[in-house]
Amino acid sequence: MQRSPRAEKYPDLDEIYSQCSGPGALRTAEFVADKIGLREGMRVLDVGIYRGIQTCFLAKEYGCLMVAVDPWLDDFDPAGDGRPFVDHLRRNAERWGVADRVLGLRLGLPKIRFADMSFDAAYSSTAFEMIRGLHGDDEYLASLREVFRVLRPGGVFGLAEPMHRGGPPPVDLEPLVSEGPLPFKKCLATPEQTAEQLREAGFEVLEAGHAPDAKEWWEEFATHDDECRRNPEGNPRMLAVDAGRWISFGYVVGRRPA
Ligand SMILES: C[S@@+](CC[C@H](N)C(=O)[O-])C[C@H]1O[C@@H](n2cnc3c(N)ncnc32)[C@H](O)[C@@H]1O
């Protein structure tokens, strides 16, 4: 696994994954933040934050001013305890000492209504695939266009999400990625397909690919995520059957042309 010096300062993965809902957790955030060159004082839009631990990590480790949006869907709360999501975000921001640098708003793409060119950079991890799976490609594209609109010219967007390695899923995996209210088969695309959608939204694509540690990130998720531990027949079984053949975790870095 690649070194992630900032994420490695927080080694209690059970605790981290109790506040995070995506493979790689803080490692993913560090991987993407480095790709998009986050620096102190930048105004950053974070899309789809769940309990906001990646948001707090970026505020603390990179010194960014984070504006986080999430519709906080009532039926998506894998570790739910009945408290509003914003309470979890606030608690995390206080514990991380970044309450003055994190603002969370209950808003969902593609309608976030900020002024044009409000942000220096945008970040999203393990959220855009939900838009594709729940609402389809048109809304996915509209959401990319909205991120483009609120980025300043020259601003960079780092998008990371579960992706696949191309072609149809292997036959033994097919039923497992086709089940449930939000089947993986509906959510996942390849990095190349995703990059093409960013281009269609106006971005210049700087880089796209599979994260080198995608398999390890998924294994870490299957081991530490609360929902995976509660339901080993769900995602952990799907990931074990796949064994890295089809399911990946990819990223695209896009820039709004200056
Ligand atoms: C799997 S969680 C991951 C969140 C976070 N990045 C993390 O890794 O913990 C995905 C989040 O995306 C949010 N989401 C779903 N649809 C969205 C939309 N249209 N706009 C913004 N966020 C959305 C969900 O509510 C959820 O909190």
C-alpha cells in the first residue's frame, strides 16, 4: 500500500470508519487532495460527506476552508443512531478542532445554488456514483456541470468513486452487483467513461485512473465499516467473490479552463 503520511496519523480504523462511508477513508481523501493540490486557505467544496470526517481531515491537514453539501438522505445512514447528520458533522468538527473552518449544508447536487465561481477547488469521494445509481446519467452530468459552474476558472475538481474495470461483471459476480435498492451495477462506470462525462461538462481532464490501492482500500472497508461487520453476506461477500476482478475505485481530476 502507498504511504499516506497524513492519514496514518489517525490509525484507529474502527473509529475512522464509524464516521466514514467509503473505501480508503482518510487515505482516499489524502490521495485526492494531493492530486488536486489542496493548500492552506483554499475554499473547497466537498460534495457528499456523510458524517464529514474526510471534510474535517482536509480542513485540519491541509488548512482549507471547507463548505460541505449533502442532502443527508433519510434512507442512507449505514451507522444510523437517529441523530441528524449535521450533529455528527458538528461533533467531528469540534473533535478535530476545525469548527471554524467547516460549514455543512443540507443541499444535494445538481442544485446547490452557490454563486458562480465561489470555490478554488472541489472534492468528492464515494458520492457521485450514488447520483448515477439513483438518478441516472443525465443527473450525473447536470451535477458535474453544477460543480463546474461554482468553481473559479483554473479551479480543480478531484472526483473519486467506486468504479469498475470495464466490460460486464463476471458471471459469478453478476447477481451480487445487481441486488439491493442501489445495485453496484447501476452505480459504477470506468474511469474513462467518467472522464468523458467530465469533458462533456466542460472540464479539461488532467488525469483519470484506478487508484493503485483500490483493492486494499476495499479490503480495509470490508474489515472496518460498521455495516460490513453487521452484514458479512452483503458488501464483504460481494468483494470476496470479485477478488479485484471487476470492482475498483477510480478517480478523475478535472480543471475548469482558465
Ligand atoms: C457513501 S457516502 C460517502 C461520504 C463521505 N465522502 C465519506 O467517505 O464518508 C455518500 C454520501 O453522498 C451523499 N449524496 C447522495 N446523493 C447526493 C447528491 N445528489 N448530492 C450530494 N451528496 C449526495 C449521501 O447522502 C451520502 O452521505
